[in-house]
Amino acid sequence: MIVRSVRARSLHANRRLDCKYFCSPGTQAAERLTLASAAGADLRTIGGPKGLGKVWAPSRFKRAYASPGEDGVAYLRPYDVFDYVPQAADILSVKRSDNLAELMAPPGALLQTCSGRNLGPAVAVDAHLATFALSHDLIRVEIDDEVTRCYLLAFLSTPTGQALIRRDKTGSVIDHISVGHLADAAVPFFDEAVRANAAGYMRRAVGLREQARIALAAVVDSLTATLAPIERAAPAKAGWTVQARTVGSRVDAAFHDPLVAKVRAELLAAGGQQLAEVADVAKPSGRYKTYYVDANHGRPLLSGRQVLQYFPVNLQHISPRSLEPARYELRRSTIAFQADGRSEERLGAPVMIEPGRDRWLASGHVGRLSARKGIDPGWLWGAFATDHVQLQIKALACGSVVDALYPKDLEQVVLPAPGSVDVNAVSAAWKKFTDASHAQSEAIAVIEGELTRLTGETPLSA
């Protein structure tokens, strides 16, 4: 049962008496800001004439995808921006895309998710994200002052900020907030020392993630530069012939693509090794009853998509009575990947389990690679992330509706020969993601703590 005291003035101002309204997180967040304002905090809107900055969103556009050989710009969907190392969902044509410049965002801009399951979280554009065209479903917030910008991002990341943003969502099927909703949202400004403290922690979080992303992308690029280029002997439109005796149980064209066979042969000739020689491959089988609980009564459970995200959107916590933890537990430095999904998207994309996620749980849709003795997990991650390996993985996916990967098939994947991977840089980068999460948590704690001090109310739960 949710029990909450309500001020008589609030009842009168809102002209309603229903418990559901006053116990909702959005109303509680708004009430906290009202009390904080009465205690001395300065409430300022994000946008508008006297707001913190410019709030806007690109117009909707018709996607014109780049043809092979055509100039294009990598494009990210809203939830891609929360990935550890975002990768292009599509390539947009430079020549045939009308508002491509609008979709680019400069480093320092803030992006606010505004629809669907992703509604709520915000992120700062770093040097890595700035190279992509970004979805129009991300509201842009541009603020010149770095301290104010980082402070706003910290507030939007708090439970109070998230509840406030979601309070005015609309939509009969898909939840949505508009530019106007975000621009009119109030932000509490405390004394300068508190703002500087929160902004400092958030600046550190953004910087660490930027450094980690750039370092990991450089590792993969460095390794790829040592490998033979992925080039077809003939255009794909020319097709290919497969002997009947080699078809086996697979009749899908991708599995028999001669380009895959060519890449495998080149890797083997250069000293490459099959995955089974360097790692144990696992994918937990079986189903479990999903008894979801709050964070205080369960353990975090990552889905196949969430395992790729430094900020898992809509993270759930599961009760110990739902499953056998040992089967689904993740261990530090294990390589995890989405094992069920769409082969044309992030299926098979690897992440290294960062120190902060040691002993978290992941669903049966997440595959695991455990490096064999003498094999460095940093090299395993770098090799698995190359286009040469990802091409082989995509060809192994099968399924009528949802593509799936299986351990026995994956064991035959050929990895590049060890070398050209700075394994220390890889490990350091994944640790930076944990450090960034800790810094962001500190920024949130500073703001929530000040709100509690001023209002005397218990902080909202995340």
C-alpha cells in the first residue's frame, strides 16, 4: 500500500481528491519542487525566454538509405545512444537526405528521449556520438555554459527528474513528450557550491564514457587494419552456386555466402583460430517465471538488448525464486553478446562485463564467452568485435521470426590471430564505464540529497 500525506493547498490547486493522482511519481516530483522552491531553491525552466537553453527537435524525415559506394552518414536510433560503443543502425544517403544537417548534434548537446519504451533517459553528445546522424525522436537541448549543462543532465538523471519528465507524457498507444513539455519542465537551482559539485561528478561521467568509447573503437580499428579487406570476388547481385551435397540442413542464402567462406579462409591462412580453441561458449537454456520486484528485493536482470547498454533502459530486477542464479550469472571480464534478435542489427555484438556488473544476471537471450587459460579477455573482445568475425556470426543466425545463435555453430567461427590488440587499454576502457556510473550516481545523490534536506521528504526511488 502507498501512503502519502498531501498538503491542503495542493488539493485546492489541483482540484482533485483521487489517491492515484497524488501518489503518482510525477505528482510527487512536482510537489517536491514546490516545497524546495518555498525553502529557497530557484526554479527555472529548461527552455523558453528565461530558460536554461534552446530546446528543439528535428522535423520528421523520410529515410533515404545509401546505396553501396554512395556517400553516407551513419545513423543511430534513440536507444542506440545508450550503447557502450554505438554502431550504425543504417547508413543515410548524403545526396538524397533533405535534413541531414539537422540530425547531426555537436559535442556537448544534450539528447532527451521522448517516446516509447525509451522515454525518459537523457544523454550528452560526446566526440563519438557527434560522428553520427541522430534520430528525430531525440529532443535536443543546447546550453552554452558547461556547468549548467552538466547540472541539468544530472537533474534529468535523478528519480525526481525522470518522474517529472514522464508526468506529462501523452499518447494512446505509444507514450510521448513534446518539445514544449520538456521546455516547460522546472529545474531546481540550489546554491553555487551544490550545483558545481553535481556538475563536476556528471562532467567526469560524460568524460570517462567518451574516453572509453574512443579507446574501444580505436582497438577494433587497429586490429581490422591488420586483416585482409572484406571484398567480394563478384557483386552480390550476381548470386552464387551451391552444390547440393553441401547444403545440409541450411537452405538460407546467407549461410552459404561465398564472402563468408573467403573471409574464414583468409583468417585461417593468417594464423586465425576457431572460437572453440580459445573460449567456452554458453547460452543458458530453459525458461523461468519472471517474478519482477523492486531493486531492494531482487537482482538486476539484463535482456539481450540491455547487455549492450551502459545505461540499461527499463532495467528489471528479478526475485531469487524465479531462477537458479548460477546459470544466469555474469562474471567480470566475461564476453557477453545478444544471442537472439535481428541479424541485421546488433545480434552477436560483444561487450566485456565491466567490474560494476560482476554477478549481475542476464536472460537466456544473452550468450557468454569465457576465455580459456592463457587467453586474454581483452583480445577476445577485440577479435569478436571485428567486421570479419561479425560477418561470420550474422551468417550463422537462423529463425523464422527471431534470429538466434547457438553455441555449437559459434564454436566454428574463425577469429583473427592474436596480436594488434592493446589488452590493457581494453580492460581500462571497460573499467571506465564502471567509474562513470559511480560518478553519475554521486551527481544524482548530491541533487536528491539537497531536495531531501530542503523538503524533509524521502527521496523518490529510481
